Amino acid sequence: MPSHSRRQFLATAGAVALAGCAVADGLDLGGTDWPDTAEGTTEPLPDESAGWPQFARDTERSGFAPEVRIDDPTEEWAVEMSGGLATPAVVGDRVFVYGSTATESGDGDGGCVVDARRASDGRREWRRPLPGFGDAISGCPPLVYRGSVYVGNASRSGLYALGARDGSPRWAHETGDSINEAALGYRGNVYASTGSELLAFDQRGREQWTYRLGDDRLASEPPAGAGGRVLYTTSIIGSVVGLEPGGTGSSDWRYVREASFGTPTVADGIAYVPTEFEDQRIHALDLADGTHRWTRSIPLTTGVATDGDRLYGATDGGDLVALTAAEGTERWRTTLVESENAKLATRPLVTDRSVVVTTDAADANGSATTTAVDRRTGGVRWTVDHAVDRALDGAVAAGGRVYVPLYASDGSTYRLVALSDR
């Protein structure tokens, strides 16, 4: 499922690094000027919804950027962080990067930071350290919503809100568990999961409601929002729950199976929810009441992206697959991994003509490769090799660029690469 799930985050960033970020109570590299709530709200950035403001681009988690067309890209710029990196958000001419500066030259002992960088050349416009100490970050990628940036903080196990224009602290809410999944901005509120509960906040940081899971359930995937509902999924005893965004956050419906559900992707009133481990399927559910439409058995290793007509996902055999959204019928399958030790585990990005994924190299001496295939035929359109061997998460696209988060398997380098036709 999404590469920023709790499982993969701990595997790639390292559980030891997370512990190092959490042990330093009383050490506030980000200062102590984070209020519990903000006095007012922030104005949305211009064309905020036209970029890539949150995980999988939109509240439906479609992963679809139809206005972006790239035909023959090269690396335009790259930035590096040494202790961790999350998938960026992109709005207008700013790329919002959340990572760690553990051993970055000139930053002292380092810590968790949010950067705003220029989309044209990667130059930093502002930086905001977060409270705490250590060389790891939460697995929660930046959410840009109505003029603020929201990230999870592993050091202080909470959600932090910053002003998107200057990085100024707005509010912070500490939680019992780290927020390691992408937050959701939907219908005026921000929703964040700790793994055992879903928290709803207004834009000033005031808690609206909490949806708590039982001891037999765990949430390890980002929520989605569509059709007036927040969709929250669980594993162990698997369920997909449709929650009311307002009021008390009560559930409208629940779909339960003995499976571990991933992040829902919504198109035309249908929620497509993949499951993993022993029961690898896609479940198509009616968004209005959770009614089952169809189920397709397929061994996906990623979440699902959609252009509305087709669903796209990567399999554990290294294939990129296209299915019809109406029935789950396979339309094409393209093998992108042929080496036994290489793998394909990034959530697909769908652009004007392409489906874009990044494959890991077979070993640390190889190069990760970003590949675009034609979304209608499955034929390879272009490839770009990178200077490091692992794909950290799925690519994002906005403003004529594709941004690919990567890392070296020895843990020494985390790299964000901007690709374009320029």
C-alpha cells in the first residue's frame, strides 16, 4: 500500500532513528513558541487545489495530474537530506519538503525540518525546524491546506501547523502515538491518524472529534475524503468506515472483511480499496452506503491510482497493471522488474499521457529507475536513471515537473529529484 505506511516508514528510515528522535524530551530545536491553537485562519495560497497539495494529490487520493505532460525529461535539480525525507507537496511555485538534517553541513546536530523551495531551481525560500531532536521524521508527508502546512512529528508525537507563506508556527497538538500517515484536508477540517484513532481539527487547531479503534484493529494507511464522508481503513480485523466529517464523526457505514485494507481511491462515487498480505484484492464499494460492487484478486504492492476510467497499480511480480474501473477487468500489464532482487513498490502517478513509477535497483551499486508507460497501451514512453538505488515513495507532479523522492540503501543520502522537459 502507500509507501509512507507505518511499516515501510520504519523499514526505510529506521526504527532506531525514530527512537533517537523521540528520546530527547526537553530539547526543542524548533523552539517553544508553538501555541496549542491559532487565533485565526490563513488565506489559501493562489491555485492551491491546482497543484499537488496533499498525499495522492486530492482528497479522493486519485494520484492523477491530467494537466502535466512530460515527454523527454532530464534531472532539472535535486536536493539532499541526510536523515529522512517525505513525499513533497507542490503548490504554485513552491515545493514543500519535510525531512531531517541529521548530518547536513552547517546545521549542527540536526533535526526535523520543513523547507519551502522554489519549483524552478530547488532554492530554499524558508526553513522551519520542528521541536525535538534526532535524525528521523514522521512518515506524514506535508499537507498544504487553506494557506497552512501540516506535518506529523515523530519526536513529539503530534501534528504541527505552519504558515505556508513564511513557515511561521501556527499550532501544535501532541498525541499519544506518532502520526505516521498522510493527513487529510477536507471540508474545512484536517484529519490525522495515530494508528489507533482518527483526530479531526479545525484550521485553528481545535479538536472537533476523535474516532477510536478497538484493540482488535490498527489503522496504518492515510484516510480519504469524498462524497461528504471521510473514509478510514483498518487492518487485523479489516474494515472500511464511512465517517461524517462534521458533528461527532459518527460512522454512516462499515464494510468488514478479514483483510488489511489500504488507502481508498475514489472515482465517480465508487471507492476502490486494495488489501494486502494473504488476501490481495481490490474491493469496489459504493461510496453512499458501502455496498460491495465487485472484487478483483490481484497481488498489488502499492496503492491504486486512477484517471476515472482505469485503475493502476504495481504487483509483487514487478508488473504495472491497468484495470477497468467499471469491472476490474485487466486491460494491460507491463513488466518493469526482471531482476530477482529488484522491486517495484511505489504508488503510481498518472499524468496526461503516462503512468509513472520508480523501480529499485537490484543492489546498492545500481540505480533506481523512473519509468513512464503510456496509460492507454502500457508501452514504455521514457525512463530516467538516478544516482541512488532506492525509491522512497511514489512520484508527484505539478507545474510541468515530476518530483521523485529517493534514498541510498546504506542510509547516507535522501534525495528529491525534479524531472522536466526543460
